[in-house]
Amino acid sequence: MSVMTTEGSRTRGAGPPGPLSAWANRHIKWVFTVPALAFTAVMVLFPVIYTVVLSVTDARGSIQRDFSFIGAGNFVEMFTDFPRFWPAVGRTFLFTGGAVLVELVLGLGIALLLRKPFRGQGAVRVVILMPLVATPVAVAMMWLLIFEPTIGFANEFLGWFGISGLGWISDPGQALPTLMFVDIWQWTPMVALILLAGLSTLPEEPEEAAVVDGANAWQRLIHVTLPMLLPAIVAAVLLRSIDALKTFDLLYATKGRGGGSLHEAETLNILAYSLSFEYNDYGMASAVLVVFFLIIVLFSWLLFRISKVGSQQ
């Protein structure tokens, strides 16, 4: 039977620790770290490495079919002889750049309005954040019904002002701007939330000094508030840009395979999905995803550089 000593936690009669316990005590930091590293390797590194491997092969048809190494063949064909690639790149950047720019402007305006306390501020914040609760597919279905050309509320609303109805999502020329509007509607609250958190951490002394010097509200915003808010702005742009670049649910749920009959909403994500699951061209689809991955990495690096330069000024 174990007997407590005067030191409380030490026992007598329990015996020395076994070899396994002794080894675990000596390597305790690896005991807790290795499971997380193994999970990351299986769930992140393996898919990335396997995609890179497939991108330099002629893998197509059955996934069990033998495939051969073709080097940069898929990339050469994609850049020079694949008419759907460059338009998809353009739509990806147009969708991301347009949506994130508008979300940043609207989010900053909302954050500035919510910065000062007012009556009912809590209720306003809850209402603004409601679009974030819905899933992208549910949002897509809701707006698909609203934008339906014959029975949708959007054309009914325009009819009240004598404006003829639009094709919205069904019109190839209007589909991408309409889907950008839906993305802006859903994700502007998140940008506003990030910027509002950044505004709440800014010191008040620089703005008070600017008021004493006679600066008006616009001058204080441009020369005092925005420079101090730059880290939060970069964080919001980075998070939203990466998320918008890889948008899939909204585009697929509204336009289906290929981004519509004329590929009018086909981004790189939709193109890679189409190549994989419609044409079973896994080599080319992997090449598209590798280029897509490099674009995201390059974009993130540029934003971090901009943030670093801005913080040094």
C-alpha cells in the first residue's frame, strides 16, 4: 500500500517508472507534437504532393489506370493550347478583385459607423452579421430564387420603378457581376467585423492631436486612422482574397458544371473540378490546381510584403 510522505505528492512503494514511462518523460515534447504533425502530413502534405505528382503525368480515365511521366506537358498545353484556361484566370481575378474591393470599402464604412456607441448598437451588429450564419449553398439557392427572371423578387422590384427585368444569373453577360454581388452581400460583414476589431485597438491620442491641429474628419481618416489600421486592413484583404479565390460552392450551386453554358462563371476552381469529374483528366486538372496554388502563395506573399512596408513607414 502506498504511504504519503510529508512532501505530499511523493509516494513510497510505487516503484521506479517503467522503461516506456521513462522514455515518454525524456521526449515529452515529441509525444504531444508528433500526432499533430502526422495529422497535418496526412491531411495537407499528402494531397498537395500527390496533386503535384499527378500534374506531371498523363493520368486520365480510370484512377487505377497506369499513367506515365510527361514532365511539363500538361503545363505547356494549358498555357498554349487550352482555350478555357486564360478566361478562367481572368474571371478568377475579376471575381476576387471586384468583390474584395467593394467589401473592403463597405466594410470600412460599416466599421466606422459602428465604432462610436449608440442606442441599439448590439441589435444592429447582430443583423449585419446574419449573412455569415448561412452556408454558401443555402445563400446560392436563396438568391437563385430572388434573381429568377420570371417569378423572382428582383425583377418584380425593378418593375415597381418601370425598369424592365434583367437576366441576372441566367444571362451569360450578367452572371458574374450578379454572383459578385451575392459574395459581397454575404462577406462584407466579416470584413467589417475585422476592421471594427482593429479600430477598437487604436489609440485615441493621435486623432485627438489631429483635431487640435485643425484636421477635418476626412483628413483624420486618411492621414491618421487608415495608416494605423493598415495591419487590420491587410488581414481582412488577405483572408477574404484567399477565400474569394477558391470560391466554389456559390458558383457551382448557381451555374452548375463548367460555370454555365458558355463558361461565363468558370473560375480556376470550377475548371479544375470540371476537368476531374467530367472529363476524368486528372493530369490537366492537377496542373490547373498547382498553378492556382502558386497564385495564392504569390498573392499572400505580396500582401505580407505590402503590410511589412506599410508598418515600417
